[in-house]
Amino acid sequence: MNADNQTPYGRRDVAPLTDKAREALRGAYATRGKHRGQLLARCPRSNTLAAAAWQGAMLVVNPYQASIGAMLFMTAEQRAVRDEVVAHFEALPREYQIMAQRDRETLERLGVW
């Protein structure tokens, strides 16, 4: 591994999620339809850990969708889940970040990233 936490194959080490964060992130993904396996188009209910996971994932894959207001009113538990999900998504390969959100590919083509 080199200085920036990359393996010899160019991938960064992805820290494993805790059970609580993994379950919350599961609730932030679509389970049916043509967008199955991608993040939901809209944030889940704000009083859930799935909402914190969705906000954390969006901060990495499409920050234009993340809500500053929702993050201001998060509980300590939600903040911890959000921070864990942000670290997880930042370590994922760029191709997965593009695939995880339905608008990201279009934004890539337009030159936003």
C-alpha cells in the first residue's frame, strides 16, 4: 500500500461498515424498479438512520442533492452513521460512485465533475 491508502491495483481500502450503518444504507437504496441497486431519488424520512446514510452517500456522489437543513437537525447517532457512510463512499472506486446515483452519469458528461 502507498501513502494515500491505495492498494497496488489502484483501489482504496474500503473500511467495513458497522451493522447499524450497513442496515441504514440498505434503507437508502431502491429495491424495486429500473433503478434497483441505486440510491433512492429522494431522502427517506428524516427521523431514520436511512436518511442519515442517504445524506452521507449523497455528499460524496452528488452533493447538489444533499440537504444542509437535514444535516443540521441530525441526532448524534445519525451524524455518526452519516460520517461512517461518507468515509465508506469516499473509499469506493469512482465508477461505483457514478453508478450509485442516477443523475451522476449525466453530470459527468456535462463536465460538472
